Amino acid sequence: METTRQKRIERLIQKELSDIFRLQTARTHGVLVSVSKTYVSPDLSVCRAYLSIFPSERSQELIENITANVRSVRYELGRRCGKQLRIIPELRFFLDDSLDYIDHIDELLSKG
């Protein structure tokens, strides 16, 4: 069961990560990265962030790139949230493929 504090920190991290990725992807045209959900561990030391990436063909490449640069993303998050959080959680990024799943279901339903 998540505490109110965990939920508040999840929302804060989701908002700030979304802003960080929006600014970074503004330089690369045709790519959109959004943070669909974040989960923070009960001790607030680990954050799992689920990313939705468009176009989905480049999603694996972009997840690997973001994971390789996780230190700079965490540093930027610390600059933005340092006054509100004592410890900036370790970041782990995962691909949120729910939109691809929805497209696949729509495709199957339209054939039938």
C-alpha cells in the first residue's frame, strides 16, 4: 500500500522527468518521450519510470540511450527537486508499450 508521501513524490518526479524529456527531445524532431507512470519504493530510494515513446520503432534505441545517460538525468532531476527531496532516488526506466498493445487490439478488431 502506497503512502500519501510516496504518491506525492511519484507525481513530482513524473512531472519533472516529463519536463526534462520534453526539453531534450525538442532538439530531435519527430521523437516524443512521455512519462506515463512512476513508482517510488517505500524507502524512497528507487524510482521506476515507465516511458511511452513515439515513434515506437525507435523505442528500444531510446530506452537504451536514456538508461546509458541515467546519471545526467538524475543530476538534472536533483537540480529541480533538490529542495523538496532529501535523497534523489535511483532511476530505472522501462518501456510502457500499452499504446502499441491498444493499436494491436484495434487492428485485430477491425479485421474481424
